[in-house]
Amino acid sequence: MKQIVSTTLLALLASTVMAGQKTEHVEQSREAVQQFFGQLKGELQAGMKAGGPVNAIEVCSEKAPAIARDVSKKQGLQIGRTSLKPRNAGNAPDQWEEAVLREFEQRKAQGEHPKQMEKHEIVETDGQQRFRYMKAIPTGKLCLKCHGTDIDPAVSAKLEKLYPEDKATGFKQGDIRGAFTIIKDL
């Protein structure tokens, strides 16, 4: 009887510790997303002010990866962006990310606002446990200049030059543009 109680208590304690660690990873992920988004948004706004949408495309092309590397290094994780319709083929979703993006689309169809959507879990990949986190990116009005349906010809030409395999157009305000994605090895 004592052994059963001890085993149960140990399992409960381990479960509580894991839940606490998961909560810590979620908070760290939210902070990393805020850092990445905040820096990227600032750079995009400065780019738009300096040269309009054509200039902002260069900001996304050159500065977004550098910001992601910087935040990843500071936070001890991997952060990036992905989408079911990626602009950069290198940002195509992996299997887990694609499933989450499709889940986000279903949640949106059921009335949930994309701004509130996030998902996290611990997954095992090739024998390695990883904490995975995604936060939906809603399409805002400003996003439509480069991601919408009525794109200026100069913007289209720049996109074609930098992203010949671009799939990230045709969005409407409020659509799920993609998601921030985080991986943290455990």
C-alpha cells in the first residue's frame, strides 16, 4: 500500500514539475514573440516611412532573419515565421506547424479571433523532446500592401525579384497570415 501511495505521489510531483516547466516555456515563448514582432514592426514602419512598401519588402527580406537570429540567441530557442502560403520557401511549415496552422484556420472558422490564437506542446522528434509553440499572425490593413489582392505593380515586381516562389498574396484583413513559431530543445 505504501509503495502504491509513494508511486502515485512521485507521479503527481513529476506531473506538477512538468506543468511548471511548460508554463515557463510558454511565458518565454510569448516574450520572444513580442521581442521579434516589436523589432520587426519597428523596422517595417521605418522602412515604409523611408520608401513605402517597396522598401519595406527589403526590410522583411534582410532584417527579419537577423532579428530572428538575435532573439533566438538571446532566448536560447529557435524563433521564426511560417505560413500555409509562405513568401520565402525556406519558411514553409514542417509537419507539426502545418497541422497547427490548419487548426488555427478551423478555430477562426468557428469564430475565434486570430490575435488570441496560440498552441504549445512538448513533442518528440528523432528521440529528442522539444517544446513547440506557435502564435497566429493576423493580417492587418498595412499588411495588405504586400500580401493583399490589389498589390501595386512596383511592389509586385520587387516581390517577384526577391521571392520568385512567393505564395503569400491574396489575403484579406483579419485572415491568418501565418504564425510565429518556436522550438526549444529540452
